[in-house]
Amino acid sequence: MDAVIEVAGVVKRWGPTLALGGATCTVGPGVTGLLGANGAGKTTLLGLILGLQLPDDGAIRVFGLDPTQAGPEIRARIGYSPEHHLLPPDVKAVDFVRHVAEVHGLPRREATTRASDALWQVGLGEERGRPMGTMSTGQRQRIKLAQALAHDPKLVLLDEPTDGLDPVQRDAMLELIHRIGHEFGITVLLSSHLLEEVERVCDHAVILNGGVVATYGSLDDLRGGGEGVTIELVGPEANVQAALTAVHATGAQIFVEGRSYVILGHGPLFDVVRDAVDDAGAGIRRMGRRTISLEQVFLGVGAGAHPTSDPRRSGLPSPSAPPPSAPPPPPVLPSPR
């Protein structure tokens, strides 16, 4: 993954409050969710990426540049939508977006064209001449998105872009964010405390917990794609138990989950399970890779677990760890219901 943002051991204090305590992560192309509870340090990290604040320790690189030294150059290539609605109520939407584009260095004529185009892209083309004070919360969120896009940035930072939106407006906003990251080719860092939003539109996630990055990586890696087997067995109970005993003897862990067994282990797990079931004379109704939800990941690493920079941290055993040489005999597992 080509790094757009690199964060290494960043520390930031606000007086006696430690906002970030050694955050480390990498953000690449696509849409990345910055997840964390309120107060986890998300907005502080965005401010450091923009070069609006200085870290007390550690280093940040954006497009390979240091925001503390090249802040104006970096900000010229970034669009930013803040969390709070600090929009002048008497200014027309198109005038505001044009002004922000001019601040980013666009000539007035080009800024005017880009402002109109950006407002059409976010669904406010016909409303672009209205004062922003007359607009709804959803429309103001779209204006903030339009001003972040008008100067054609390479990176967009969105801080809680669906805050205050109703379900219909939230769906429309998430669809816009998905288009920005996957059709327009703009890297998006989406700050949110809503897991469902991140799962819907993001390719990667960074989970902040208490000022440190608890885990980061692609959603597939975080949810354990490929790190386990879910299998539904059929046949005589004795045959099923014999198959499970043989699998457990390799060092694998076995759990009941719904109608299936979940098997976590090492090495060519699919082959091991298939051969054990065949040798025991049992049958396979369904077999596939086991994944976990992003909520399980968040609760596992975001509620006091030790922080890690390993993008494969998912609460599952490390694939490189050797299996125990003499696993204890497995309990007789109940048949899944």
C-alpha cells in the first residue's frame, strides 16, 4: 500500500490532557475510516495531519512531506470538512465554496466554475445561490463537502460528516463519500465513531483508543479474513467428534458458533480440516473462511487491549505462532443448533 499519510509515535498534549500518546499508523489510497470513541484523539490527529498543530513528539509525513515544515504546500493538496458548522449564515453557498477555492490558490474565474461544479456534484446545484443560514443541517454538511472538493485535492479529511443527518441524508452522504474515494480517485480519511458507516464505505480502518492506535489495516485483515475456518458438519455424532478430535490434535482451537464449528489454527488449515473430516467418515455441508465483524474488532482492541501497530490484529491467534506441541484433549463439543 503506497503511503499517503505516515504517523510514527506521535504524542500531543493539551495542557495536562494527553490527546495522543504515541500513535502509529499508515493511510494509503482509497477510503480509510478513523474510528474511535469521542475523545479518542481523532480530531487532534486530523489537525496534526493538516499542520495546524505541532506534535510534542513523533513524526508525521503527508505525501512524503513534514506538515510542520511544509504545511502550506500540504494544505494546498488537501480538502478538509470540519465537524462543526461554522458557516457564515448570510453568505451564499456558491460564494463560500468559491472563496475557499481561491484560498487554495485557484484564480477567481476557475474557482467560480469549480464551486458551481462541486455543488452540483453534492446535489446542491439548484440551491447554490441560497444563503447558508437558510439551509438544513444535511445541506450544510454537503456544502462543507463541496468546499473540500472544489480545488481538486489529492486527499480529503472528513470529520464526522454525517453528524446530525437523518437516515436518508446519511445514506446519501455515504454514497457521495464512496464515489469520491472509488470513482474520483481521491484518498479519503473519514473520522467517525459509527462502525456501520466505516463498514459501508471504507477499504481500511484505523482504530484509536485512548490516544494510541489500537490497530489499523484493511477491513478484510482486521476482520480476520483467511484466519480461520467455519464448517457445518453432517453425519453420525461419533464421526463428527472423531473429526474434531483429529483437528484439535494439530493445535487448532474449536468453538461452536450457531449451526457451525469455528476452527482457528495454523498452516494449511483448510486441508487439515478437510482431510480429518474425510478420514473420520463425516460429511461437510458448508465450509468457508471465518471472519468477524468490525464491531468485534473494535470491542476487542478498542476497550483496553494492548495497542499494536500490526495491521492484522483481529483478536485471532497470530498465524506465525507455532501450535502447542501437546494440546490438551478437547471437550466433547455439543452439536450446533
